Amino acid sequence: MTAETTFIDTHCHLNFEQFDEDRDDVVQRALDARVLTIINPAIDLATSEAAIAMAHRYAPVFAQVGVHPNSAAEALGEGLERLRALARETKVVAVGEIGLDYHWDVHPHDVQARAFRAQLDLAAERGLPVVIHSRDAREDTYRILAEWARDVERSHLPLNDRPFKGVWHSFQGDRDLAYRVFDLGMCISLGGPVTFKNARDLHALVPQLPLERILLETDAPFLSPHPYRGKRNEPARIPLIAEAIARLIGVSEEEVAQTTTATARAMFGLEMEAPGHGA
């Protein structure tokens, strides 16, 4: 890598309690590793507010606002109006993470779907990309996304002025699903699992994907890449993910860094110059 190589961690839960003891150090280690931008997703109204506060505290950090399907009821009624207000805040670059989760099944599927659709519509109205969570619900997630994407394309909503509608985060699907997601004007993001020795399906998939539709993420504090698997993850480990993708595709790590950073900047409407290094 050259000294100019930079990365963006498009999905790091920096406001989670696992970082309470050393958050300043985590941000500095990211900067030292040339991870110059960190995008902090939300999972409910409280973490949406916390993500915004953290984005104002740290120059390299930007916020998402949104309600995860495990808290779906918060995205309906008065909660949706609160989310609408939060989406107007400065340094908010996306609505997420939102979607469906049939693994934990905290809320009925119809409630999850209503919350998902409401937040998709909010993102389109505000001109913000969406960050999608899907667990054990791939086809239902895709179906709702496809219906929404078609409606957006027929509309004059602000999101139509953006190059991408959103990203399917921590993608674990197959080639068919990936290309259907691309056809909706979206990207996918890859994280620590791409470095796992036993992730054979993912290793086979990555060389079949266009690099310009891939984003990098840690999903920290979770899913730490090899050789840190099982330990708390953090943004400074993004280069390990880039290295694994470069090896699988057969390109340089520099190319992976440049391409994924350019895509992330376009996705989230970030300035082309690197953010400042200070907190």
C-alpha cells in the first residue's frame, strides 16, 4: 500500500458499550490504519440519537438513523415521526440498519415489514440511501426492496438523484441474489467473514462480483477478521478485510481500497477529501 491508501468502514457500531472504555483510542487506531471515515449505524431511536452525537464528537464519524427489525415497533407511529426529525440532522448519511430478521423473530413478520417499508419510504423522501439488515429472511427482504426500488424509479423523490439506493450489509447470499440486488441500484458490503478459512461459499462468490459494487465494513464490535476472530472487532481491522478480497479477486489491495472508498463516498454523499484526524 502507498501512504495515500485510505479506507472507509461503512458499518461500525461505535456507540455500543463495548467501546465505552477506549473509544478515543479506537478512533485513533482507525486513523493510524488509514481508515479515515467510520459510519455508525443505529438499531433503534436511542442509538440513532447516540450515533448523531458521536458523529458530532468525532470528525471522522458519520451517522445512520434507523430502527432494526428487532425493535420494529419503534419505527411506527410517533417513533417514525421522531426518526423523520433525526434524519434531518447534519452528518446523517443513511437510514439504517433496517430490514427483516426472522432468526430472532422478536416482532411478527407483518410488523417488521410495515416498519421496513415505512423507513424505506422515509429514506426516499429524504434522499438518503438505505442500509439493509436481513437474517433468515432473504427473499422477503428482496421482495420488499424490489417493490420499493420500482416505486422510487417512477417517482421524483430526492433519492433518484443519488448514484445508489443503498447497501445490503454483511451480505451472505449467493450470486443470484447479489446480482438481483445490483439490479435494484444497490451495493453489498463484506466484512470479517470473508477472512474466515471455513467461509468457502463466500470465497467462491467474491471473484464473481464487480469490485465497484462492494463496500467494506467491520460490523464492529462483532465479526472480527482472522487472526482476531472471537475478539472485539474495531475499524482498524478494515485493511485485513481488503487484503482478503484482493487475494480472492486477484487484484492489489490498493485497487480494493481505492474502488471501495470511491463507491462508499458516492453511496453516502461524502466529501472527496479525507476527514480530519482529530476527535
